[in-house]
Amino acid sequence: MASVPPASAAAEGHEQPTDDAPAPSPDPEVRQSDIRLADEGPSARGSVLDLTDASRPMVIDLVRPEVPPPDAPVDEERGAERLGAVGLLAARPWQLGVKRLLDIVGSLTLLILLSPLMLVIAIAISLTSPGPVIYAQRRIGEGGHPFTMYKFRSMERDAHDLRHLHAHRNRHTIGPVFKVPDDPRITRVGKLIRRLSLDELPQLLNVLRGDMSLVGPRPALPEEFALCSSDVRQRTLVAPGLTCIWQVSGRSDVDFLRWVDMDLEYIRTWTLRLDLRLLIRTIPAVIRGDGAY
């Protein structure tokens, strides 16, 4: 409810009635006491009640508009659609059992077949740069629980502590992901193994242990996870993986929001056949090295 001030007060001092103008008809609702106050002189005029139609309060019904004003606060956490019981989240026990069996057989087979190559990589790393061969890093897994993820070290020792020196070159301007093209912290051997994603091979141990799956969203760093909205954190509703839609669609060349959409699309549309297709598509994607840096 809002009231408009008396119109007579706003008009005071402008138009004055002339002698030839007809006198206004008396208002039957005006009391004699009000008339006497008007005749008692200027000192009493402040007490006169202005009861003309133009001066009576105007009542306005303030109806809430359907469209909010431009300066209205906006919910920033619009994000992606909330996932329900769909895809991988609605998988039957036997389907999850088959997926886990595929992880165990696949990771164990690859560890055996690729063990000579992994040995060569380990020797090359130890001979060309100081520091450990295997880089153990905390990542966020299924359900938001942290785990230790293994990689071949492809950067200088303590490279993670030097991230702030290269923040201005971060490829991703949106989101918490940190990717720098031609990162000077990468060693000579590191450039090669990152180009072919061979630095990820020790994560086959994570798959064998059950920390990860062969196919699933990539696990985030704890500091990245802390900056994510609840919509983005839906990626941790399933086990992280070595490869997913993002890995076969450009990897680091894909912006963060599109990356999240791809991960959620995988969860939403998951089937065992989709896992097999992504594993097959990973091979040419790794050979091409698209977005690998």
C-alpha cells in the first residue's frame, strides 16, 4: 500500500481562484468545526483538513510483476540439470558387476602387456631429472572421498607448488582447472609421455584397486573440488576413470563447462556398450594426441 501526498499542497501558490470564478459547492461532509478553523486566521490554517477529491489518499495495489526487475538478485548456481536415477546411477547390480569385472581384467591385462614399456619410462625419468619416478597425488573419488592417484612424473620436482607463477597462462579461464600449453615445468621425457598419455599408465593400479574405473569422469584435485558447485560435484556420484567422453573429444582443448556437460552426459546415458565404445575410441585419440599437454 502506498499513498500519494495531497494534490492541494503541490498546487499551492500556482493558480489562485479569481473573483469571477464560481464558488465551489459546499461539501456536505465538511464539519462546521473545520469551517470555523478556516475563518480564524492564518495561524490556524495548518489545522484545516483538506477533503477535496484530489487531495484524498490514492490507494495503489502493488501487484508482484511476473518478470523480475533487472537489478533483482539472480541465482548463480543454475548449472547443469540435476541427475536422478538414470544411466549409471540406475544400473542393476549385474551391470555394475560386469563393469567392475571389465576393470579388473582390463587393468591387469594392460599392466602385464605394458610392463616392459613402463620399465623403460621409469628408467628414462630417473636418468633425466631428479626426483621420484612415480608421482602420488591426492584426488577426489566416488562420493567425494579422497584417494591417492599415481602417475609417472612428467614435471620438475615440486612443480605443483610453482603453479602460481604460471597462472596467467592457464588455458582455462572458466572453472578451477589448470592447464598451461608448453608448460615450462614439464621435463623432456615428460613432454613425450604426456603427448601419448603414457604418464597415466600407473593409474591402472588405481583401477585394479578399485579407486578408479577404466571409463569415468576424471578425478579432480581437492582444491579444484572445493571450488565446484553442487551441480559440478555430481561427477563424483560415480567412480572416476582413465578415459571418458572428454578424453576422446579434445581433452584440454575443451572448456571446463563443456567438460562437465560431457561427464554428466556419460553418467546419464551410460551403458556397457558405451564403455566399450569409449575404450575403443581412446586408442586413436591417444595416438593423435589432441589436447594432450
